[in-house]
Amino acid sequence: MNTSPINNQFANRIANSDPSGLADLFMASSDPKNISFAGGYPDTSLFPETDLATSFSQAIANQHQAIFQYTDAKGPLKLREQLITRHNFNNNGQFDPANILVTQGGQQAIDLISRLFLNTQTGLALEAPTYMGAIAAFQAYEPTFYEIPMEEDGLNLTIFENELKKSQATSQKIKLLYTIPDFQNPTGITMSTPKRQRLAQLAKEYNFYIIEDSPYRELRYHGEPQPTIQSFDTDDRVLFVSSFSKILSPGLRIGYVVGSSKLITQLAGLKAAVDVQSPTLTLEALSYYLEHFNLDAHINQLKVRYQAKLAAMLTALTIHMPSNLKFTKPSGGFFIWLEHQDAFDMNDFMQQICLPQAHIVFVPSNGQYPVSNVTNGARLNFSNVSILQIQLGIEKLAHLLTTEN
């Protein structure tokens, strides 16, 4: 007799919450003797520590006891005004504060949208490979996954439209698409403008919604920005998600979602049930920072540093990698995708050879697909390692891959 208070359904959800042992992987990343290309972390030395400290102290000084009180589940009105003004400016939007919900990082926004749209076996399409944290959030709601392969300019729309057509008459009809169009995690690929426009049309035509997750959008190092998918949306079907984790500090745990006022109200109701609200103190400190400091100047400093790191990794990969390993060449973001052209298990290679022999950590591909067991790829992060570590680590990694070939 099973006396556990956890039923089988929820036990399965717990088991699926850490795909491919990622907790152990990121523990290895924190070991100072290892060179870690694994975590999607910003460069710690670039956090505006003094400006943030001032923002917290001044927010308290300005509001006194009121800052420690409850606030609107959507977030303080002034902060929402600041965020939506920035969103409108950067994305040609015509939204107002009723169209934005402040969340505890972009991760909570993804989870709340999942709660709103997904039931067991609901059809959910996503890029393959994709962000592991999103996979973990989606798995808790037990949808039917539709993996859509990536091309050089974003997800394969031919395959996606075929899956849309096939799913229409089934109980697993695609209701939601999750996409990271700007410097995708994990591939670094950016979706082309025609594909963005077509996706907005398909959403209306086939009656599904889109999560446009774009935390790296402002970290472009080359070329011109693409319009958002949301900018082509004429039917309130796109929910734009972003956060301050990559451009300011992940420790703030501040993200947001922009969409129709109806959907935002529904999401705010779900958030109130989950955590009542995000911490007032942190939100007011961000509001002070946005009013009194120059976020764009800070982002420009990030871009200079990250551009140099990206260039260093691409150069090292070009010089050292054997010809049967291909890699993407992103124009921004945090990641490069490395792919073996032959049958190869990157997870076994890292655990059994790379980590013990060279003390190098990366994210193997098997945790970045919700259904398929793809083993020949790896995500390489360049943002939180030094240029010297990049040069040394890639040379060692390439040497071991050459030996294994």
C-alpha cells in the first residue's frame, strides 16, 4: 500500500522538474577549479552595485513605512508606467499600464501563462532545442509537446504549419507556441522578420497563442534589431515576456509580461493566488533606478564586454574545432550552439572525459528537448567566463573532441 501523501501524478511532475540532472551540472559549474560554459549567467563584475544600493536606500528613504506594505498584484503603477513606456519605445507598441504584469523573473511569467493555457495533453509547440527552464515549467502541466526544428533564421515554419494542420482535429490541438526569437537559448539563432510576421498570421488563422520570450533582445552586438512578433499581432494573441535578469541583475528576480488587458488581468489573478505580489521593496528600488540612472548606458557597457567575449569564443572555435563539429555564429545574447555531425553523446563525453580530464562544463543537448533524445549537441555560454578562460577552455575542449573522433 502506498502511504505517500504525494500521488503518482504529482510524483511524475516532481521527477520531471530537473531534466538531465541539471542541478548537479550547475553545482559543477560553481566549482572554481572548473571552466564553466554551462550557466546562462551575466558577468558578475558588470552588476551596477553602487547604483542599485543607492536605489534601494533611496526608495526606502522616500517612501518610509509605505514601501513595506502590500501593493497591486500587477506591480506598482509607476513602475508599470516606466516599463510599458520602455516597451513601447523599443517595440513600436501602443500599450498602457493595464497591459503589463510584473513577475518574479521571466520564469514566473512562463509558469503563469502555462497555468492559464495548459491542461493535460493540451498541444504545446516549441523550438527544438529550447530553454530548459521553460521545458521544466511546461512539464508540470503535462501538455502534448510538438517539437519544431530550428533553421538558420528561426523555427521551421513549414513543419510547424504541418503540425498545426494535423493537430486541428485532435484532442491535442496546438493551443500555445513558445518561442525565443532573439538570440535563442540555446542556439543563439535570431528569427527573421518574415517568419515573425507569418507567425502572427498563423496564430490568428489557427487560433493559438504565442509566448514571445525575449530576455536577450537588448543584448545585440551586431546588426539591426528585428521587430517583435507582437508588433505584427492584430488579434491579441502574443504575450511578450522579458526580464531584468540579463541586463541588470538576476538577483532582483524581476520580469514582466505584456499582452491584452484581458489576458493580463487573468494572469494577475493567478499570480495573486500564487504569491500575492512580487516584493514591493525590490520593485520600488527598480523604479528609482529607472528614474535616476541610465539603464541604456549600462546596457551599452554590457554589450562592449559581451561582444568581445563572443568574438573570442567564435575565434577559438574556428581555430581549434575539428571539421565535423559545427557551431552557430550569433549576433548577440549569451550562447553558441555546438553540434557534432556524427553520432555522439555529449553528455557521456562531458561526464566521463571532459569534466574529469579538463575540468570543463557545458550543457549537453539531451536536456534541451522535451521529447527527443538528441545527444550530439551542446550549449556554450560565453558571458560569465573571462576571455582567457574562453581561449583555454575551447582549446582543451576541441582537443578532447578531436581525440574522441
